[in-house]
Amino acid sequence: MDPISGFVTAAVGDVAFNFGKGVVSAFLGARRKSRSYRAVALVTEAAPQPVLMSPDSHVVPVLDLVLIGRASDCDLILEHPDISRHHAELLRIDGVSFELRDLDSTNGTFVNGVRVGSRLVGDGDEIRLGSFPLNLYLE
């Protein structure tokens, strides 16, 4: 965490993220986007901080609602040929569970190897967007 700005920076491959003060900024090459979240609950010390981890061990903190895809308006931008522009969204249900929803993606969304339209996911579940794997962990 940067002590001056209060932002936390994370990266997935070539995608960098800044989290803090209700704003998420994603950087991919020369592109940058920011979005303010008024409805995102503050993470307290008592609650576990969920993260998505890629196969190469890049970690991204998960907010209360994450739109995942290739489009520039997504919260988590993943440049991968199997990922649709608006592929899926991950919605926090409570401190330990999330709902993963496929957004009519071309290559599908899978949880632990099973194709899903919508499914509750929790700690350790493998989420695959097309052929791109991620794991959800509560830290």
C-alpha cells in the first residue's frame, strides 16, 4: 500500500490495478480506466480479503461486484482470445461466498470443471473463463 495515496496496486499479467478510496483503475498498455464505487462495502479487518489468482500466481483483490472480460469498461480486463468482451461477473453474497454469472459468453464459464450459467463459488474454487483458469481464495 502506498502510504501517501492509500492505494494498493496488483497485477494480472500485463494488467495493473490500483485499489483504494472507492476507485479502481485498470491499466493495460497505454489504456487506462477508472470507476468509482459508491456501493462497495469497505473491507474490515475482521472480514477475509478475497482474491482471484491466475496460474502464474498473479493476485487480484476482489471487490463486491467484478465485471470480467476484454472490454475497456470491465473491472477486470483480461486480454485472452477465449474471453468475451463481457464474459462474466462475480458478485459478493456474504463474507465467504460469491455468485459467478456467465454473461452469455462465447466460450463459457466453468466452476470446478462444470459449465455454469450461474453458481455460488467459495474458497478454493477453480473458475475457468473459456480456457483461462483463475482460483478464488479468501485470505
